[in-house]
Amino acid sequence: MKNALARLLTEIAAPWTVNIASCMILGWSIGHPGWGAFVALFAGVLPMLLIVWGIVRDRIGNHHVTEHSERHGLIVAILGLVVTALVVQIVAHAPREMIALTCAGLAALVGIAVWTSVFHVKASVHMAVWCGVVAVLGVALSPWWWLGLLLAPAIAWSRLRLGHHTLSQIVVGAATGLVVAPLVYLAVA
């Protein structure tokens, strides 16, 4: 039963689903749901398609990319997607809030890339995205969003329970998202 609950929490808090939801929430909240959908495509849908493609080609073992060695190339590819989305938004004069959200996600992903490739730490992307998104929505829309951090321990537990991360990897991921994303969002917005 505990493993089933851990798997459920891990799927609900998967980075791609959280990214899609946050983009749609912000886009809708600022009156630009189309831009929310556009950013969701590049921050959630296309990254998951890259992961599935990697699984089909036998380069990635599972959709949570739990092997450290499988993350390097994937992170570079996702960085390329996010930069592409950012360029399109800038050229098309997207709402500043959406550009700021993309910059916040890009900065957090760069932080994860540094932990992964420079320091060889498999930082929890689940925790980075969850904490980063909660923080960005908290500063962008309403302080009530900060209550989402109350779910962070349950998500952390799920990652530990499934053996996908150590406590230090969870803390590194959470801290990266919680610090980097809102600061970059505020700097750009």
C-alpha cells in the first residue's frame, strides 16, 4: 500500500505534469491562456515526448529518468526546448509574466544541470519543479500558493520510498527550485 501511494504521489508531482499545470494556471490567471498552453507545450509536453523517445530508443530506462547517467543529454535537449520557447515569446511579445516563468524554469534547469554534470549529484527534479513552481505562483499570483509547500514532504517521501533519491538529493533539488525560480521570476517580471 505504501509503495502504491508513493507511486501515485510521484506521478502526480512529476515535473512534466507540474510544469503543464503551472503554465496553464499562470496563463489563465493573467488572461493569456494561449501563451500558457504554448509554454506548457515546451516545458511539459515536449520534454516528456523526448523522454518517451529515449525510452523507445533504449537510451532512457524509465519516464522518471532515475539513472544519473541518462540525465546529461536529456537536460541539454530540454534546455534547447526551453530556450526556443523563450526566443519565440520574446520575438512575439508574449506577456512579461510568461517570459518570466520561462526564465525561472530555465534558470532552475540550469541549476539542476550544474548539480548533475559538474557536481555529479542526482538532484531531485521532482522537488526542484514542485518547490520552484509553488514559489513562482506564490510571488506571481497570491501568497496562498505558498501553502503548496505543505505537500513537499509527501513528494519527498515518495521519492525516498521508491528509492529514486537520497535525502541530500531531495534537499538539493528542493533548495534549487525554491531559491532560483522565484528570484529569477521577480527579476524578469
